[in-house]
Amino acid sequence: MSFSRNSKVEILNTMSIEDDTTALAFLSGLFHSCGQIEKKNGKLFFKIVSDVEELFDFVNNILTKFFGAKVSPEIAENYNINKNTYYEISFEVERFKNMLLDAGVVDLEDGELRLKFDLDQNLLLEDESRRAFLCGVYIGASTSSIKLSEGVAQSCGSGYHMEFSSQSHEFLTDLSHVLAQYNIIGKIFERKNSFVLYIKDAQTIQDLLALLGANNAVLELSNEMVTRELRNKVNRQVNCTTANINKTVEASLRQTNAINTIEKTIGLESLSEDLQEVAVLRLANPEESLDELLKLSTIKLTRSGLAHRFRKLIKIAEDLED
């Protein structure tokens, strides 16, 4: 099960709706985010589609408890996207018209029902109702690229990205205002024929999950952040070590080649005694770093002094090759 779906199921399992105002706020968020109206056999139906099967018992319980009605979920045959099964719940608009009107997801225009995209702010006056509304939106419209690592050997994978998509820019703008009341800031952009409100900061995503009551998801994300940071730190150290080794090898090869050139042309005995000492030392230890050479020798030199003598040898070799 994905991190996104796990967090949605956790919200449903921990969420408690105690009154009809909170129930309407949740349904408003859910219906606004993934609801649509369609006509079948001359009747209007309101339907929602979700990959969270547990959602439908939850919705049925709300409808039964607060509105005295019940609907049955339908699993659409072969309705698969990205290898996920999606479930559809639909009900006659006429039968639930008052509930839909009260939830602020439809209104009447010239006697005809139509979808309403702006939010009914009267449903969002209390903190509990706002949170219930955001739970409905999260379950209905959120997607996430977050993938939890299964082990330290696994690559870090994707970054931290969560988004809400909608056909309505107005709805996402209103949603961003509600989120902003909790210092959760997202950005809206247009993608093909829809709009997306996205959050790319891991800490902000954690804050949102905590606000919705998905505490296990918060903990999992925290562990993932620590794991990735540790892995990145190790990778940086390994890369730094590798780079230093490569520099040492390249310098050693250049020094050794220069000494061999001198030996073949004018002989090492033509060098001053101090240069002969470091030349012999390098030829005897072709793979060691400057620090290791100093430990192995009896020459009383600093690291910079030893490097200076090697530069002299390289300059002599270059002059001999010209």
C-alpha cells in the first residue's frame, strides 16, 4: 500500500464526526474534490470515485447517522489506473438534494441543479469543521510522490511532493486560503486542462498530516527524512573520499612520470641531494599520499615543503621534454 493511501486510511480510522455540521464540512471537502454529476436513464446522479475502498463505509455511516439514508458502493469493472482499482459510489441527486445543497457543492440556477465550485464559508467557521473539510479534500483529491525507503541500500527515490488537483481554479484558491490559516502554504499552477495546488516542503507536508490526524504517517515521514539525510551524508563522505583518492593517484602518477623522465634523460644523480631524496621516496612508494610519504621518510619537511620539491621535479621534466 502506498504512503498516500495509507495516510488516507489512517485519517478515516482516527477521525470522529460527532455532529451534522462537521459531517457536512467533511462531505463538502470530499464532494468538492472528487464529485461529479452525470445523467443516467433520465435521472441525475452524484458520484465520487476513489482508490480508498474504506471510504465508502465511512460515507455510508455519515449518511445513515445524520441524514437517514444509505447508499451502496459500486466497484466499477476494469476501472484501473496505474494498476490501482478505483471504487465508485453514486446516488440519485433528487434523493439527496437537500444534503448536497447544505454541503454547498450544488446550487439551483433557473430551477436546474449545477455544481458549485466556491466554498460555503459558513461551513468553515469552526476549527473542527475546517479540519473535517480538509480531511475530505485530502482523501478525495490528494496525491503524493512520497515513497518510503525499504532499506538503507535503496536509493533515495523521489523528493517530497504532495498535490491537490481540480478542474476549478476557484476551488483550489479557496482551499489554499483555508490551508493558509494553519500556515500551510502551497502554490497553484495550471497543468493541461486542470489546476494543481502543490506542496514540496517535507516539513509543511508533515504539518498538514498532523493537522489531519495522520500521526503514523507523520512518524513514517520523519523516519524517511532522517534515513535520506543519513544516506545523503554517507554518499557525500564517500564522494569526498573518492575525489581525494583520485587527486592523490593523479598527483602520484604525474610525479612518478616526471621522475622517470629525468632518470631516462639526465639521471637522478644529476639532481640536487634534496630532490634526489624525494624522487627515490616517490619511486619506492608510488601510491602513497604526501602525508603518508612524510610518515615513511626521515626527511624533515612539512607537507607544503614536500609538495614544493615535487613541483620542482615536474618543472625539470617538462623543460627536458621541450
